Amino acid sequence: MKLGYHTNTWGGVVGHPAGVTSIKDLFYLTNGSNEEALTDIHLAGYTGVELFDGNLVQYVNEPEKFKELLDKNQTELVAVYSGANFIYKDILDDELWRINEAAKMAKLFGAEHLVVGGGAIRASGIVNQDYLELAKGLERVAKIAEDHGLIASYHPHLGTIGQAPEQIERIFEYTSIHFCPDTAHLVAGGANLINLARKYIDRIKYVHYKDYADGSFLPLGKGALPLKELTDLLTANGYNGWITVELDAYDGHPKDAAVISKQYLDSVLRNK
């Protein structure tokens, strides 16, 4: 398997402020330096990187700058992460316009995967139709990805209607999009990680790893998740794609967390 790392540990997760008044501009962002992140990820031993859509479209007017950054660090762009509310019909076209912009940039820089999260929770609570609207939106995302030669995957996430295992199962009844399991979000949402991964193993084309314990996201090997068992399950079912570590934040230097996780993965994959 190939190992990648997300840049979001360098600066945390924010949304573009223009999105408050203009939905089409509500890109995900991390406020850290892309240059520092890619250098640290390379030095930690990873060969791939994932970025938020907003961090990638920063290079829309100077694509050579990002290509040079990848080349300098001998790193592939593996995936781009985006997201949307999906359940509000009036803004869906603008949300999908933004995701299409992300997909265009991902294709330009040679990425393989487009990862999306979302499914808003209304202030008044979830209604049944929300699952159908999310699924219809995800089908359109899959078509966008296909048009750009990318593989689209849905990333269940805390704080969305795709959080609990029964919600995830309901969504997947209505959409054929692939499944990007995020190990920590799934367990924090109440799922049995291995059982859920086994159920949807044929949908898994890309994975996010992070560890988890006592309500906290952690570097790999520092929590309580059965990551070796998951890796064994993936291997037994012929998975030979990317494992991308995606740690939202770390109480210390982000590079240190990247190194800790890389050492753990090396130990798990040594005999694969």
C-alpha cells in the first residue's frame, strides 16, 4: 500500500469567510503553510498528500507553483477533500459548482480521488427527505468526478446526517458512491469499525486513518482503534491503494505526529 498524509494538521480546519455570503466560495481551508506541510510530510517518509479544496484552488492562477512544490518534495497529490450541505435544493447548484472547481484542479495536478463529506443537520432536526437529497447530491458528485477522471468517495463525518452507523447505511441505500472510511469519525459516531468496513468493503477505494481514544483524535498507535485489524481486512480483500493519515489537529508540531503515524504504519505493513 502507498502512504499519504493530509495537510490539515498544519493549521486546523476552517471555512473560507466569503462563503458566509456566497455559497459558491465556501471552500475548506487550513491556515497553515502548504510549503511547510508538504516538506514535513515528505521528510516524514510519505509519498502522497491530500489537500482541502480551498488550499488547492489557491493555485488556480499559478499552477506551476504547486507542481514545483510537489516535484521538490517527490510527492503525489493523491486526493482533494470537499464538502457540502447537499440537502438544500436552492443552493445545491452553487455547492456543486464549487466541487467541480475542486475536481478540475485535482485533475490538473494528477490526483486520483475526490473525497466529499456533508449532509447538513437542520436547526429544526433531520427529516427523512434529507437522506434522499444527500444521496442525489452524492450521485451528482460521482458524475463530476467521473467527468474529470477521478474516483469519488463519501466520507461520513461527525456533525452531519452521515454520522451514526444507521445513518451511513441509510445513505448508502440511495447512492452508489464509493466509501472513504475515516477510522476515528466512524468509531466516534458509534460504529464498529471492522463490521462497517466489512459490510462495504466493495465500495472502499480510498481510506483515511486516524486513531481515537477518550473523545480525542490521535496519531496512529496512540489510541484504541483496531487499525491493524482493518489493514488486514483491506489486504485480504485485495486493497492496494492509498492509506492517508488525516489528523485534524495535534498538540505539538504537526511533523512529529506525522512521524509517529508513519512508524506505526511501517510496523503494521512490514510483512504485507
